[in-house]
Amino acid sequence: MLSLGKNRLGWMPEPKGPGPAGLSRAQVQTDGENLSGGCRDGWTKRWVQSKHQSDYGKFQLSSGKFYQDKERDKGLQTTEDAKFYALSTRFKPFSNENETLVVQFSVKHEQGIDCGGGYVKLFPATLNQEDMHSESQYYIMFGPDICGFGNNRLQVILYHQGKYHENNKTLKCRINKDTHLYTLILRPNATYEVKIDNEKVTSGGLEDDWDFLPPKKIKDPYARKPRKWDERLQIEDPEDKKPEDWEDSEFIPDPDAKKPDDWNEAMDGVWEGPLIPNVKYKVKSGSIFDNFLLTNDEEFAEEVGNMTWGLRKDVEQQWRELYEEMEKQKEAEEAKKKREKQRARQEDIWGLDEEDEVIEEDMEEEAEERPKQEGSAERASLHQKEARFDQKDEL
């Protein structure tokens, strides 16, 4: 049983019941081309949504914003922010006894995820798919797990003798927005290898890099396991609630930024400081899972990776870079228009004020000049009368 989920995703024991001794090339599961089983909507019949919680996030079939081929590059995409996901598909039971086991898939966090899991789990055939949840027993959990800036891991957790064991090494995953291929190889000689984008990132012995064996110490004969001892590695916090200071904005103003001394709001508009990533911003949907493969053939797994992820990676990256450049230009143009609009509004306001002041000044000057003009006219009239009187006397 293979599942997708943000629920926490091995030395794999034999299945309960008969099954084939390993997987062959013919048993490839859910690669990019036949994800839907021949019909693009057929994936909903092959993948089962868990009903253990009513608020599990929903998936859709999508190739995202950037891709090589829109139809061929479609995968299962998360659609709801801040949600747990629990989706699984069933295949024929098998055992990896004396066989190599390869678990491989691709995932693209094109939304720029900063907190969330992108891993898969391999379950026993006895799993009730409609009741799958974070506490359901699994054999392998493998894939990227991102939780905050700089805190990203490639999880490889194996189930052995009733316990879950994490890899002792600190393995890093890729955190950019491109599709990446993740491959886990478990060999019958008790060695393993982990690959990202078909390149080895680590390898070693199972007993060396997982604490399967007890420590080389004398066991305390008086030690007893507490009655309430819980073997689960991780569980969901039942009292976990959204913090009061939870932020829904991916970017926030830089609190350390200061307005330039020569900034003139009348001319430059209202000052808006630069934005920085918001560390309180959580979990964004948009991750796309694709190209799932279970096989016992390492070379075949590499071929499948090259024919799926390998064909799309360069074109997808080019489209992503072009898309981001266009978005930056769009944001810059919108910011410019906003500044121009603010400047024009300020100029209109100042222009009206100046006109009003000119009108008022003209009225004041006219009022001051009017008595002067009236006085001058009266004096001129008196002079004219005096002149006429003088002329009359002379006559």
C-alpha cells in the first residue's frame, strides 16, 4: 500500500499472506503516463481518500504553472492550505526477501513551501484505506520534510521489530520550486542507497545507519517498560490550535527598514518599506506528486527517472524562471503605476490649493485697492471742479 500524506511516512517484513517474491518491470505502478489508468479522471477510482478525519485536504490532477507537457506532466496536487493529507493506492502484495526494493517518486513544491511534508509511506496490505491516519502502521516513510527556513530533511524511516527507526545521518532535501526525483534502494545484503535526481546522496549499511541493534551495554535486569509506554515515533497533537499570532501573509514589511531622509511623500507618495519572508506563515498547498515506482531493478528505476523527470526538468526550469521574471516585471509595473497614481493625486491636491490661494490673494489685493481707487477718483473729481471754478473766475 502506497500513500501520500503530511502524516509522519524500512526494513520491510514479509507480508501477511502469500505474494510474489519481488516486483518486476511489468509491475511498475503509477508512472506519469498511466497515473490515471488510461483515463485522466480514472485516478479517483485508483486512489482512496481516507475518511478518518473529515477535514483532510483534497487532491486534484494538475501539471501546475510550469511544465514540459501539460497533459503528460500532470500529477496529484494538494489544493488546500494548512491541511493534513491521506490518500492511498493498492497494489499486489509482495516480499523483498532476497530481493532489492526500490521506492521512487517525484514531487514539485512549485508554491515555494516553507512548512510541510512531501513524503510517501509504504503500508502493509492489511491497511484499511478509508481509515488511514497518522498512527496507522507502515513499513517505510520516505521523502522530503520541510519545516521552516533552513530546517529541511530527507526522511528515511524504517519499521523493524515493532519500532520505527530514523536514519542517523542528516540528509537534506531540495527546497526550490522545481520537480525533484527521490529514490530509496534497499538491498538484500543489508546495504542501502538514497538518490536525488538520479544522483547518489548517501549510502551505507542498514545496521550502521539505523539503530536496529541494541547498544553494546549490559541490560538492566530490574528495568521495566512503563505500562503507558508509547512506541509511536510521532503523533498529532490533539490540543494543537492555530496560534493567535498566526500570519496569513507570505511576506511582511521589514521592521528594520527605515524611510530615506530625502523621501518626499508629496512627490514620491506614501513610503512602503521592502518586504521579507514571514517566518510565521505556514503550510501552502500546490505540491505535485508523480511518477511513483516500486521495482526490484535499480537500472530500470534509473531509466524510468530519466524518461519522466529527466525529460521535463530543463524545460520546466526554463518556464519557471521565465514565469518568475514575468511576475517580477508585473509587480514592478504595478508598483510604478501605484506610485504615479499617488504622485498625480498629490499634485492635484497641491494644484487646487495653490489656485485657491491665488484667487484669495487677488480678492484681498482687489479689496485693498478699491478704497485707494475710490479715494483717487474723488480727489481727481475735486481737482476738476476746482479747475472749473478757477476758469470761471478768470472769465
